[in-house]
Amino acid sequence: MSPRSSDFAVCHDDATCASPMHDIGKIGIPDHVLLKPGSLTPDEWAIMKEHASMGAEILGKSKSPYLKMGAEIALHHHERWDGGGYPQGKRGEEIPLAARIMSICDVYDALRSKRPYKLAYDHSKTMDIIRRGDGRVEPEHFDPAVLAGFEQNHQSFCDIYEAHEG
């Protein structure tokens, strides 16, 4: 079953407050891994993937609904619709809606942003990768309904990104 518009509306307010905390677990990742300019070794990649569980642990003990949703997003934002993500290998609707939404937002931001290991891509190249794939990012990674909504609103993402860039 695909998410309905009402599901997005219910999720919106909490997710707006909770989503900026999705990578809080990276505070537990050593800088030599987090800031490495080249490819990660398998051992370094295993360390990097721990940030999802660390973030959920940091946020999950709170009674705040925003922090509880933040924990849910932190834990699941690297899960993939096709089941190929981490940390739990969840697929489809097993992944909470807020995390499915955060997933595509996180990928968009990662592609647009300069990182120690890559240059920033422009909006057009980023959209091409999300729509067609590049071997690392594939459209099958995303909830089809979330991907469709993202595509319908992609110019808003571009405008927001560029307004806050730099």
C-alpha cells in the first residue's frame, strides 16, 4: 500500500522538527573515517554504518515525540525500498514513512554537496542520478510514491538548497 496524502500530512509536522537530527549518530564516528577523502575500506564502511544505530540510541530514550521520530528517522534513513539498505535490511513499508521521505532528501543533499570524497553536483545531474541511477544510487532504493512526489516538487528542492547554500 502506498502512502496516502493524509499520511504525509500527519507525518509532516513531526518530521519537520525531527529530520534535521537524522545524522546525529555521526558524532560517534571517528574523524579519520568521517572525513576521509577517498573510498572507505570495508572496515571503515562498517564503522560508518554504525551512525544510524548510534543516532537512534542517542534520541530514542526521550519522551518527546519529536525526538522519538528523530530516533526512528536516524535508525531507518539508510534503509532502501528494495531491501538493500542498512542497518536492518528493511524493505518497502517496513520502513517508517518519515525515514522513506528523509532517505530521498538525504541523497539529494549528499549529491548536491561537496564532500571530502567527491565534488558537488548541480541540480540537473542530481536529478538524473536519482531518476536513472548511477550504480550507487538507484530509483529502486526509494518508495515509488515518495519518489513521484519528489519529482513533482524537485524545483522546490533546488530553490531551497540554493537559497541556503554556502
